[in-house]
Amino acid sequence: MTDSHITPENNGVRYGLLTAAGMVLYFLVAGLLGLTGRVELSYLNVVILAVGICLAIARYRRYRHDRMPYLHGFGTGIITAIVASVAFGFFFLVYAVLNPGLVEQLRATDLFGADLSITICFLAILLQGAMAGVIISLVAMQYFKSPDHMPMQGVE
């Protein structure tokens, strides 16, 4: 994809897929080290997600010559997070089906009890990624917003 015409949507999809690839790589390395059963280590995915969102917003800002509308950058971050979460969630589904011991290992930690299933894992990945993505995008846009950005006046 060239930089000839970048929109928040295609930029978000591109960086969402790259971010998902980073999350998958991290998961596979954790799997090789035998750490996939440690739920608390999955929160490093939020750091990977934050890096992906910031890179996506920064690229869109460069393309707009530092004159990026606030909602375009915010939308880019949200789309990046949703695409990354969905792609990683589907990877996890495939991995969990091929390796049923993973869900049993997660069930043994008793965080979710006997109700933990692959579907609940998938939905938790989507929820965690989407919610974290909205918050990260909101925070990142405070840094990436245009220097002449003015809040709305007269709204009371």
C-alpha cells in the first residue's frame, strides 16, 4: 500500500494487521517458553497494542502534514485496535482448537472457573482489545493532535 491516499480506515486496517502479527509472535514465543497458561502475561499484549496504535496515528499524522483532524486520529486508533483484536482472537481460536490443553491449563488457574470455554476466551480477547484500544487512542491523541487544535466553544 502506497502513501498516495491514506484514510483512517485503510491505515487502521494495515496497522491492525501488523499489530496482530506482533501479538501472535509474542504468543508463540510465550508458547515456546511454556508461559501460555499465565494469564497475567497476556497483558503485555496491551503494550503491543499501544505501540501499534501510536504508529498508526503517527503515520496518518505524517501523511496529513501535522494537520490531522482529531476524530480521524482517534478513529485510526480504534480501527487499529479492533482489527488487531479480531485477528488475534481468531488466531487464538485456531490455536486453542489445535491445542485443547491450553484451555484446560487456563481453567486450572480458576480465574473463570469451569465456565471457561474457547468462546469466552475469544470474547475476552475482543473486549480487552477494544476497550484498551479506545483508552489508548484517547490518550495518544492528546499527544498527536494538531498544534492548533481548539476545543469546541460555547457548549454548555
